[in-house]
Amino acid sequence: MINSPTLPSAPNMSLRDPQSKLLDAQRIAATLGVSPARAARMLGVAPSTVSRNPDSNRIQARAATIEAILQNLHSAFGDYDAAVAWLKTPSEFWGKGNPTALDLIEQGRAQEVLAAAVMVRRGEPFA
């Protein structure tokens, strides 16, 4: 696991439920511009969890990794639109077929994406 320093959250990225302060699957889906079903796959839960209990304890660990990825990319690029664009851009770096970073997260490989995001934030080549 890559340890990422705590980075400040930008005010326009609101992945947490305002009342519970827990990471929220619906907010993650909206921020990433993906369907609730895809967010569920990325978080390792059933789609019904996203709709009925979006801040479930079952999503918190994977959601925290996604939050760390976004924070590192925001720090590197200066805004969340660029961070999300990076996550959605196909790259041969990720393997055969030029998957996106979001594809890797969906495959349970979020730690690899986090490692790359940390390298991007540090200005290090990762390819």
C-alpha cells in the first residue's frame, strides 16, 4: 500500500456526506462522472448499496483510496476536471488494450493508480 500524505481537500470536491462525514458512493460517482453501477463495481459493492446506503461502512476503505487518488491528482494539476480527465484517458501504461485508470480501479487495482498519482504529484515519470 502506498502511503500518501494528507493533502487538503478542495472545496469543490465533496465526496463526503455532509451529515455523516463519511465517503459517499453517489458523490464519488458524480465527481468521477460515472454511473452508480460503475461506482458500485469500483467500490466492490452491489449497485443497491450505492442507492440505498451510499455512505456504507463497506465502501469506506476503497473510497478512501479513490479520495487519495483525486487529492494527489488535484495537487498535481490544480483542478479536479483535469484530475478526472487523467483518470479517464486511455494509456498503454496501464496495459494491453489501453485501459483507463478508472478501469484499473474497477478491476480492484486502485493501489496501482494511487502509486501513479503520487508519482504525478511529485513530478516523477511513472511510465
